[in-house]
Amino acid sequence: MNRNTLVALAIAVLSGCAAPPATTTLGSIALINLDDQLRRQADDPAALDLWLLRLQFLADYRVLDRAADLTEVRAGSAADHLQRARARMAAHRFADAQADLDAAGATPAQRAALLVATGRAAEALPALHAEAERRPGFPSHCALARGVAAVGRLEDADRLYARALRELDTTLPFPAAAVAFARGLMWAEQGGDPARGAAFYAEALRLLPDYAAAGIHLAEIELARGNEAAAEARLLHVVIHTDEPEAMALLGALHARQGEVARGQDEIDGARRRFEALLARHPTAFADHAAEFYLGAGRDPQRAWIWAQANLRERPTRRAYELAIRAAEATGRVGEALALRQQMNARHAPRAA
């Protein structure tokens, strides 16, 4: 597959837009081909979207540094600003990404992903609907699905994802895996349907066994079901192949619960060190997961409160509000928790039943 085709698909995947072929290239082979493309591109800024695929699927957090190197000093043209906005969004630097979109004179459709990511999906929907009507196809329908899901219309979003999955044929596993994960996250976390979510996570992993986020989320469901052996094997796979601190923390908590207290604590301490190293370099990218860690295995509610607030400042989504409320309650900030809940209810519609 030539580079231009791969880049086009990368952009579609990173927009949450993809489609499954009848058969797909083995995930391991697709990753080898991706890395081969990256070696050929070296330090070419045009390779940004390919690097971001490694970040999205493999939790390769070194990519955040590479993305900054490729884009931070290049902002002369509108295209440069749009590219830097994508890199900054990957690091959850949403205010900085907004500045780049403004400098580029971005269209409403180009701004939609940022609006969805920062809890303003309702504002993005008119542009997303218009784009889907103007350019119907898998990119526009997936982008619309993400926006519709963000406002709580889950069944409508699922139909849009399914429609998008019929609108592209490619042997690459990345697009199909990305959509499977998006649907899994939507049903498991927004829809309160872990069984449906687990089926989509499993599909994402069938297509791309090294998909770190899908492995972690499916392991969490398995732990909730009491299937510790499956969860342990899945988390070990992620820990062995990535530097993902969330997987390490979950594994440590599991081992401690199983009576391997010293082993578990070593893993939790390793997760803490990894989180702190990542927060020192890319604080906005890891603020939410760090807050979750410190509310749980990290056992430091005050630190959780600090990072939950940082996350909420950058992207006031319903999920960010809920995390901040939990952190406020864990630190005894009853009044602040109540105020946050009132702000959340005023800003966001209730979750879908």
C-alpha cells in the first residue's frame, strides 16, 4: 500500500472514522508495514498522522515528543497550523489547538473534532451534519457518529458507525479496529452495557491484538465479571509490550488482591513512577488517567483532585466533571463537589438511559 493511501486512512482513523473489509491484513503485519513507512519518512512532518497511529493503537507515548518535534517549529501556513492542531489535540492541549485552528481559518467541519473532545458536541453537530450531506462517506459518517454519541444519542450513533463501516473497503485492520473500540467505549461507559462493550472490544483486539486501550478496557470488564485469569493475561500482554501505566496499576491491584502483596505493590509503584514521568512531560495528556490512578491504586486523593481539576480546565466534558466530583468527594470537598455537579447538569444533558 502506498504512503498516500496509508496517510489518508490514518487521518480517517484519527478522526474516529473507519470501515471493515471482508478480510484484513494480520495486525502484526500491518504494524510492521506501518513502522517501515515511518522509517522511510524519518523526520518528515508529513508522517505525523502515521506516528499518531502508533500512539492511538500501541500507547507509544514517545510519539508525543516526536509529534511536538515535527510540528512546534512549523507554523507558517494554514496547513502547518492544522497539522500542529492535530498534534496538540493528541496531547490534549486543546486550548493551544484552538489557537492553531483560529490561525488557520479552519472551517466549522475542521473545528468539529475539537468541539466534541472538549464537551461541546452540540455546537459541532450542525457542521457535522452538513459535512455528511455534502460529502457522504465513511469519514463524514464516523465523525458525525462521534458527535451524536457525545450528546447521548447512542443508538443513532451506532447506526451511523454501522453505515460508515459499509462505505470503505481496505485490507488494513486499523480503521475497523478504531471503530470497534469507539463503539465498545460508547456502550460500556456511556450506555452502561458492558456486555455489548466487551463484544466490540474483543472485535478490536481480533483485528489488532496489540491494541493497548482495547486490551485494558476489556480487562476491566473481565475483572468486574470475576474472570481474573483472562484479565491478568490481557494486562500482562499490554505491560510487556508497552509502557502503559494504567495496565501496570490494574495488574498490581489484581496481584495484591490475590495475595501477592509485594509483587502488586511493586507494580503499583512502577505505575506511579511512570505516571509522574509522563505528567512531567505531557501533563494535559495524562491528567485524567493520573487522577483515576490516584483515586484508586495510587491512594492519593489530594493528588487526584489536582489532576482532575487540570483535566476539567482543559476539557469540561461530562466525564471530566464526574471525575472531578469523585475527587472532590474523596478529599472531603463536599461544597465543591456540589458546585461541580450543578455546573455539570447545567452544561450537559443527562446520560442516556
